[in-house]
Amino acid sequence: MLRHLSIRDFVIVAALDLEFDNGFSVFSGETGAGKSILIDALALTLGERADAGVVRTGETRADITAEFDTPPQVAAWLDEHALASPDGDDIVMLRRVVDSGGRSRAFINGTPATLTQLREVGEMLVDIHGQHAHQLLMRPDAQRELFDTHAGLTGLAAAVMRAWRTARDARQAVETAQSRDRELQLERERLAWQLAELDKLAPQPGEWEEVNAEHRRLSHSANLIDGVQGALAALSESDEAMISHLNSVVSKLRDLAEIDPALGDALAALEPAAIQLQEAAYSLSHYAQRLELDPDRLAQVEKRLEALHSAARKFRLQAETLPEEHAARRAQLATLDAAADLDGLRAAAERAHEAYLIEAKQLSKARAHAAHALGAAVTQGMQELSMAGGSFEVALVPITNAANAADGTRSTGGGAHGLEQIEFRVAGHAGVPLRPLAKIASGGELARISLALAVIASAASLTPTLIFDEVDTGIGGGVAEVVGRLLHQLGRERQVLCVTHLPQVAARGDHHFQVSKSGDGNGGTLSLVTPLDKPGRVEEVARMLGGLEITATTRRHAREMLAA
């Protein structure tokens, strides 16, 4: 669960450090005070995208750090990615830094990480239900994702999508081969000719550099021989050889150093020089033994150099890239040969279709079982949320496709997400027929159903921290009391954080934070968060009940709600 949240220079938050505990925590405050900003800051540490606008005006960067307990599945993930805490404790620390230019950096336990890694570990730690969740539920893809997540079918759904893509690509390969048959044949002939030319040349990796180096050496053999022999003569073979003179000087100094040790420094400098000159002479002598004028070899190298250069010019390539281009053309020709095999492509498409059906039917079976369970659970939740007699159903609507394609291969059937569409259907009252959720007219009904789905889906997940960001928008009265009770019950099993504007929900919190705003002394605004004690909670709940003017009646009512 979330233990600590540290925010620096984020939007209108200058500096904030919050400690969290188990149970149900609520955040309340006036509109614009920055309640949802806290959720946005936390979302950045969970891998959400960021831009320069999150940095507080006048500052260079925003810095957010969140510390969580480490559940077993997260500990295993951290070990797998070598991101476990270096101290060996059971805390995972997620950090995000965004500078004023919009660039961001991410860290897990102090080690640089990618946004993808933040999202992966974040999904195991926190589940956020936003204030617009009920609007998102109008979308079919949102209904499918919520249902598959609640049912634990995301892995199977991902396997179906991979199988569908494979089947789609196989069908496209058949269609491409049919429509481009003549084109492919011409391309194949061109590649075959190029490959034959390159096979004959047989360029080797690194050959261009090696041949050039050998050509330079052979074409300057005479100069090399003269230069090396002259150097050897100067060093060791002439009457005035440097090595002989230096050895003589060293010998004399050695004798003199016995008389005056002060000459030892000069001797120590000259003795290594004599050794280095001797080693240079040995090296030059060895090199000279390998040097010879070889016109025949020079002619061979020049011929090879011209062949490589001519091929590069013919194919409009850099000569040094000929080996890579040779391999690339061989691979391209093999691909075209495979593409020309229509029967083989059709067989591959058929196999991919069958593999897709196996995965998709398995997903359909699991969905059918989960649909009944979710429908019953949400129907029960509707009764508690003042929708007595209402019912909820998860309909699995089959996707119909053409049985056969024009090219003779079977259609893949279904779609990327399986053989059926997921459609939430609702009857708001007894005796009313079930209709698609997207066609429900009442915003209040939609908000209540969305909340029931959120609570039920959260109860079924393994995520230790659940966040509800103003999901109670559009409800009030007795329904609000039920919502507060449901979230409080959920808080007995998980850590629940809720941004709310309803006093009935706030009164149910185990912990209460008040979000307020004040001037920063420079004409700007700062957001502040204060943990409330019992008297503070009375005042805040009274404010939520009565607005700006708090009376003795609203305070009494607030005490009654908190006591209850």
C-alpha cells in the first residue's frame, strides 16, 4: 500500500509530504483547491505522460516520489528486472522528475527506469478510478477492458490479439501475393540478377578496408624499403650509428657515476633510451625482412579493388557496404520466393486462422462464465444504490464475418478482441427491459452503475491501493451514505483513497485530509493539505454540509454523521 507521497513544485503545490495508513482515507476541500492534483501527481509516479505544464510557475522542475509496501508479485517483478531496493527492505520507491522543458526522468528504488517499467509496477500497486469513469463506460472498448480485467482475462485476451494479428498478417500476405504477382516476379528477377553478380564477386566483411590498406602498402613498397633501411642505418648499421654512440655515452657516465653519484639521474634517463632505441632497431629489422617489391601481388590487389569499386558504382552503394547488401538481397529474394508460393501462403493463413479460433473460443468460454458472476454482483449492488428492482447483464454479442474470402482462404472471423463484443445492459427498474448502458438517459443512474462496477471490480482485483477520484459525482442523499459505507467496507481489506465532495462519504473515512489553497506572497496560489483531527473533521464536514457559513446546526449534524 501507499506509505508516503512527496511532491515538490507540481502545478500549485510547492512542497508537500504526506504519510498514509491502512483503511479508508478521504480528501475534501473547496473546488479548485487542488484535490485531484494530488492524484495527478501520484499518477506521474505510476507512468502517466507528463509535459512542462506540470512544473510550478517560476520553478525549474517538478519532483514527485511515492513509497509503497512491496507485495509478493511486485517483489518478484523487481528481482526479475534487477530493481529491488539496495537496502533489502520491503519498500518500493517510485520517483518522477519533470523539468520545465517537458523532459522527464523516472526512477525505481533510485535506479533509472523507463515509463513502461513504471506503468508495469504501478498497475500492480495502484488502481485509479477517475471522476469521468462513468462517461468512459459509454465506450464499448472501456466496457470490454473493465470486464476482462475484473474477470482476470487480460492475459488470455492478449494471446487472442496476438493470434488475430498473426492470422491477419497471413491473410494480407496472400492478398499481397495475388495483387502483386507480376510486380513481384519483376522484382524477383531484378534481385536474382543482382544476387548472381554479388555471388560472383563474393565481397567479404571488412574486405574493402583490408584491400585498400594492402594496396597502399604495396604501391609504396620502394619508399618503405628505402625509409626503413635508412632508419636502420642511422640507428645501428652505419659507422655513426646512434645506438653505438649512446651506448658509449652510457658506459662513460656509468664509470663517472661511481665517482660522483649525482650523475645517477642523467644515467637513469639515458639507459631506458638506449634500450628503446635497440627495441626500435629490432622492430625495424623484423619489418624489413617482410618487405619486398611484388608487382604481381600489386596487380592482383588493384584488380580486386577495381572490381569492388565497379560493383559499388553499378549498384549505387558504398563499397564498404557490399557484404551487408549482398546478405540483404539474398534475404529479400528468399522472402519473395516464399511470397510467390500462393499455396503455401494459403496453408499458412489457414493454420493461423485455426490457431486464432482455439485461443478465441477459450476466451469466449471464460467470458461466458465471468459474465454471469459480474451481472449478478452488479445487480445486487444496484439494489443498495437505490435502484431497487434494477438489473445488470453482461451480453456477449457475436461478431459476424463473411464465411469465405474471395481468394479461397477462410475469413479469420471475430476480431482482435475475440469472437464477441462485450456490451453492458441495464434495466433501471423492475419491469423495464434491459438496454445497452450507452443508451441510458439518466446521468444519476449511470454514475451509480459506474460506482457499483468500480467497487465490485476493485474488490475482485489484487491491487493493494485503490483510488476513487470524485467517482461520487452526480449522486447524493441516501445513495451517498451507501457509497460511503461501501468504500469504508472496501477499506477494511484494501487501502482506499477517495477524493470526495460529499459529506456522507467524508464522514465514513478512517482518515481525513483537507485540501485548501492560499496565496504564495507573489500573486500566485499554493495548495496545502492538512491531516484533520476530530475537531477539524467536524468543521470540514460542517463546511461540506452548509457551505461557507457554518452554523451550530451544521456542526451538530456533522458530529452526528461522524459519530454514526
